[in-house]
Amino acid sequence: MLGQIYGVSGLLGGMGIVLVGSGLLGTFLPVRASLEGFSDFAIGVVMSAYYLGFIVGTAVCSRVIRRVGHIRAFASFAAVATVSILAHPVLVSPVFWTVLRALVGASLIGVYITVESWLNERADRSNRGSLLAVYEMVGLGSLAAGQFLLTAGDIRGMAPFMIAAGLFALGLVPVALTRLPEPDLGESSRLTLGALVRISPVAVVGTLAGSAVAGAFFSLGPLYAQRLGLGEPEIAAYMSAALVGGALLQWPIGGLSDRVDRRLVIGATALLGAGACALTVLVAGGPLPALLVASFLFGGTTLVLYALCVAHANDLLPQAQFLDAARGFNFLYGVGAAVAPVVIGALMSRAGPASLYGFCAVALVGLGVLALVRAFVRRDTPAGVREEFVPVVTPSAEALEMHPHRPIAGDPGASRSTRAREP
């Protein structure tokens, strides 16, 4: 297994370097926008544009990869993101920054799709789960590390922009130098959203609610911390605590969902997330360790929701439709994450920073109630046909191709019967 990981180390290393820059940019940009005099609403619009780019990138980037190949596509995505980041100081304007943020979002999802589809080509039944676990560790670890670069230079100067852009550019070097053969991607179809709603309303609503909460937190969480009077090191620790919580609690929560009705786990986790929202507001202004604990619990109970919802939907689908369904969930994730920062930015302008967690708590309570009601009025998927939980760092469709139980060509034991659908 170590040899297999070494073989893809160039891909993982390149993605990890890029995500360190992404982690820095995502935390730095709303703080810098506030210092530039942007309103909370304008900051919400700027940050939500990342997810609009995500939606467009999900549809476009796969075509680019198929047209020019993985290495050229990765280099192109990294180059567009690098130039977009460096262009921010050229014109300090909410409109201009919104366009640039969308370009960064589209480029970054292109990086994710490139690496995930390439890793999928290198994976087989014996190592797919292990490779995916390593991929997730690299992704979350890199995003967390990027938070602490917020203190690397004057937050009012060019240094943060240059560091983030430099990391995006540097990340293409290991990928460009890799000796791995490029995979050949096939075409795929897409399930309609209406079909997804009929198959699993809990998964659809959960994806929208979970993405809204995640998008709001990562877009406006740094602004919330800044309004509490925290400095750059404290903001970095506050954001990193949520990422660490999401990384550490995915496994026990996901493992529990493999043994009991997954909708019960989704409902309970969402309600616990709402409780973490309330705790965060209660400890605001208090000792920093208390805020970090609250942020850890918030991240641990909310960042797992997307993966739980995907697993629940996969319980109800034949394996041949996993990738098709994932593309629909990509769209839902992008919509929820794009809309939430705009709405919450407006709320924060009128009602104060606590509106961030108030909105998240309402969304989580709604999801929790729906999931628990559905669990009690509709029968569960039989354990014998339930998919094993697989954590997902990003909602790109290619991650689902790396699922440990995905059918492998030539593997006589890979196929399984169509799963029971929710009545």
C-alpha cells in the first residue's frame, strides 16, 4: 500500500499545495474585504461567488479534461486561479472581486475533478478505500494548514495574495512532473433532480442544508471571528478547529450510520449541529479555548452531513447510478453554498454577527426534524444492501467513482443487486 501511495504522491502533493493556498485565501479574503470597507452583504456576495464558479466548473471542467488531458487541464486550472488571485489588489471592488472569486471556484473544482478522476483510474477494489482515506487526510490537513498562513504577512498588504497565488502555481509542479499515465475518461449521463427527490428527499434536503451551513461558515466565519475582536492567529485557530472536527468525527459518525438507520444519524447529527451553533453564540466573547471547542463540535457535526446524505442516497440506488446521482448532488451543493452567504451577509448587516449561527441552527433543526420523521414513518434500507459509509472531502462527482464498492471491470464479484428504494 505504501508503494501505491508513493506512486500517486505527485498528484496528492500537488493538490495539497493548492489547497493550502485555498485555505489561506478562503479565510483571508472576507477579513480583507471588511478592512476595505465592504458591507457584510457585499462580502457574502463575493464569497458565495466561489460556489457559483463551482457549479459552472462542475459542468465545464470535465469537458476540458477530456479535450486536453489531465496534466494540461490541471496546469490551466492552476494558472487561471493564480492570475485571478493576483488580480484582487488591482481593483478593490465588490463586483470585480465577485468575478474573480467565481473564477477561483471554477478553477479549484477543476483541480479536484482532475486529481480525483486520476486517482480513481489508479485505484482498484483492494486499495480504493485506503487511497480515498489518504486523499481526504491530505485535503483536510492542507485546508487546515492554510489557515495559519494568515499570519505570514501584513493582512493589509500584498503578501497574503502573493502567498496564495504562489501556492496555486507551485502545486502544478508535482503534477506536471508525474510519470503516471493519464487516464481515459468515459462519458456519463445524469439523473434528474426530480428523480433524486423522489428517491430520497432526506438526501436532497440534507445536501441543501449541509451545503448552506458549510458555505456560510467558510465564507463568513472569518468575518464573524473578526467581529468578535479576534486577531489573525485566533481567526486561523477558530477556522482550523472546525476542519479538524470535521476530519476526526467523520469516521465515528459515519461508522454509526452503517449500523443503524442512516436517517436517524442524519437527524441526530443535524440537531447536535444546531446545539453547537447555540454553544458557539453562548461562548462568543469568552475564553478562546471555549470558542475553539464549540467550533470543533460545529465542524464535526456539520461537515459530515454531505457524506451521510450521499451514503443514504447510494443505499437506494443501483451502483450504475452512483456517479449520475453525484452530479445532481454537486449542483445542489453549489446552489446551497452559493445562496447562503448572500442571505446571511444581509442578515449580519442588519442583526449582527450572531445571525450566522442563527441561520445555520434553523437550517439544521429543519433537516433534523425531517430526517427523524422520515425515519419513523418509512422503513429503513435493509442492512444487507446498505453501502458502507465513505467520507467525502469535496462534493465532486469523481470522488464517488473511488467508492470502495464501485464495480470494477473484470471483477466477477463486483456487481450487486439494485438496492431497495424508499417506499
